[in-house]
Amino acid sequence: MSKHSTTFAGNVLKLTSGSVVAQGIGVLLAPIVARLFAPEAFGVAALFTSITSIVGIVACLRYELSIMLPESDDEAANLLGVSLLCVMIVAGITALVIVCFDDAIISLFNVYELKKYLWLVPPAVLLAGTSLALNNWNSRTKQFGRLSIIQVISACINQGTKVAVGFAGYVSGGVLILAGILGGLVSTLILGCQIWKNDNQLFKSSIRRQKIGYGIKRYRNFSLIDTWGGLLNIISWQLPVLLFSFYFSPAIVGFYALGAAVVMMPLKIIGSAVAQVFYQKASEEKNRGDVYKVVINTYKRLVASGLFPLLMLCIIGQDLFVVVFGHNWSEAGIYTQILAPWAFFTFVGSPLSTLFLVFERQHFALLMHSAIFITRFISLYIGCILGNVYIALGLFSLTGVLVYGGLAYWNMRLAGVSFYVCATVFLRYFCYFCPAALSLLFMKYYLGLSSEILLIVSIFMICFYELIVFCKDDYFKKVQLLSSPVK
């Protein structure tokens, strides 16, 4: 194995290990949290998160994505300055909008309990934008182990606060909101202090007003073009919560929020780590003129690790929720079954989409984000006006499979990977899934086994599959050695 592939996989392992522990904390405490808080509370918190996510993703006006690209650390430091300056401006504008139009915002989403928490939106946006900027600087300096530790700390504070305050008898949506903000605040402060400790001399000697102005002009396409793509992307991600809030009850929003959180867990644990390291590595390899290898290796490992467990959710989603969260959350399990195919293609396509930024093809990214937004809106709107959440989610999942499948292929083509190679990799791992799926369907519908037994069998199958993948793939077999420095 080459030095470069080893470094890439080692950095993914560092980030993934932190994500696994952080998500593991959430998984262990999720049954307790789900029993303490009603679906309505989850719905209120989900709507707040949707609003802050939409504003927060463009808080840096997408300049944070340019931090990775310059060869000079001096130029990158000034781009960090540009990003933080934009964050403060956007947060200030957000506060002004909240003060002037709070009643209109509440009327739009028809969730009146949210009004008492709207004042928290500007600080949440400030935190989200600052975290994005610092994360990209941290990725540039390859301090991925630091992010793992911070992820764990944030998860402990976030989930621990929910449980502690919930047991004290405070079980409103506001508790879920404040817990998330508290976890984000602590993690951002720690990351900021660590970066300042290591790089403050560089910042003091490099950041200048004239250079900040140059950075704004040089990378203006990130602001002028990719901001709209990022905004469309995050709005399309949050469309189910926004539309369900308007057409259905907060309980439906809560069911969707928990179901989506579970089905997207692989993306949070593995996909986000891969995306962060992949962006850094692909940017590096582009300068060398050899991005093909890192792209095809990343695609193979995403398909191998994500296809089997996510498609298994199509069969056992409801059983999983009944056993883990209780019968009150059975509806969320059905949502998970519907969304699982979409989640897989998102898991593969989303990390690879950073290639649009690497090749500075922001206009292509904007077209794709527009397609995602339009198809999602139409799909969800049809289901909403029919008053059927299952139709809404089914169409949402179907269009997501088509669009994210196309997104993955489009990005692979940028790196010179053929359709034949893409299809061969997918079919190989899908064939591994089919025998297990047929066996599980037989046990569920013919033998009528209980949810508990089905869940145990499914976990065993997933572990067995991942072990086979690990043992048959030289890349995975060497992962255990990758946390050590390469000499």
C-alpha cells in the first residue's frame, strides 16, 4: 500500500473512531431520551435545528470551503479570517430578522411553542458558522485526532444534559434545543483554543486587511455560486421537517426526526469523516494530477461499508424501533424502512460531492443542488397535499435514490471513473446482501419470529458481513495499522 493511501485511511480512522464513540454514546442513551421526551418535543427541537441549519450552513458564505485549497498557509489563514468575518455579519442579520419577524416565522411553521426559543437562533448560527470555519482549518492542518476527541466531548455534554434534565422532570423541546447548543458551544471553544495555541503566530503574522480583501475576490465563486448551492442543499435536507410542520402535527415531525437520525447514522459516523478527509486528500492529489485512485478507493469502501446495514433497515426498521425505543415509536420505524434506500445513496454520493469544489465546478454543484431541491419539494408536496406521510416519504426516498445515484456517478466521471466500474462495485456488494435479506424475510413473514429475535439475527448478519468485507479487502485489513505514523 502506498504511503498516500495509508495516510488517507489513517485520517479516516481517526475521525471515524471519534464519530463511533460519539454516536455510540447517543445510541446508548437514545432509548432513555426517547422515553423521557415525547415525539412533540422532538418535533419542536427538529424544527429549531432545521432553521438554524439553513442559516448556519451559509454563515461563512461558503468561504470556509476555500480554506483547503491554497498551497500557502498564509493565504489560507486569511481565508479563515474571511470566514469568521462573514459569520459575525450573518449572525447579526439573523438577530435583526428574528426581532422584526418572529411572529411571521411562527405563523409560517404553525408551531407556537417554538416562539420562546427563537432568540437562541442567532447564537446557534454563530456557533455553527464558527465551527465550520475551524473544522476546515483543522482539516487543512490534518489534526484529525483532535476532532475525534471533540466529537466525544460534545456528545457527552449533549446527551448527558438531555438525560440529566429529563430525569429532573424538564422534558420540553427547549431542553433538547439547549442541550444541542451547549454541546456545540463547548466543542467549538475547545477547538478554537487548540487552533489558537498551535497557530496563533501564523495568524498574527499573516492575517492582513488587504489579504482578506484579496481572498474575498479570489474565491468569490464560493460566495456567489456555491452559497446558493449550499443553501438549496440544506433547505432540501430540511424540507421534510419544514413541510411536515406545516401540513401535519409536531408528533409526525418528531417521528421523522428520530427515524431520519437513525437511518442517517452511518453517514454521521463514517460518511462525514470520509468526506472531510477525502476533500483534503483529493485537493492534494489534484495538485499532483492523480485524483483517480483516491476517488475509486473511497467509492469502493463507502459501498462496502454502507450498503448491507442500510438496506437491512428496509426489513427490520420497525422491529428495531419497537425493541429499542418502545411501541410509542413504532411509526418512526416505518419511516426508517422507507428512507433506508435513499440513505444509502446519500451515504455514497454526499462525500464524493466535494469533488465539485476540488475542481472548482461550483456551477455544476449548483445545478445538482437545484435538482435535489426541486425533486424533494415536489415529492414531499404531493404526499402532503394528499395528507399521506407514507406517500410523501416514499416519493422522497425514490427521487433521492435517483438524484444521489446520479450525483455519485457525475463526480466519479470527473475523476475518470467509468460507469462499468461503478456498477460492478455496487452489484458485487448487493449480491452479498441478497441471501441475508431473503433469509430474514422468510424468518419474519413465514416463521413469524418476534422483533427481539429478528433484531438479534440482523445484528449477527451485519457483523458477519462486515467481517467478511474486512477480511477480503487488503485495504481494510491494514486499517488497524493506520493509526501509527507512516515513516
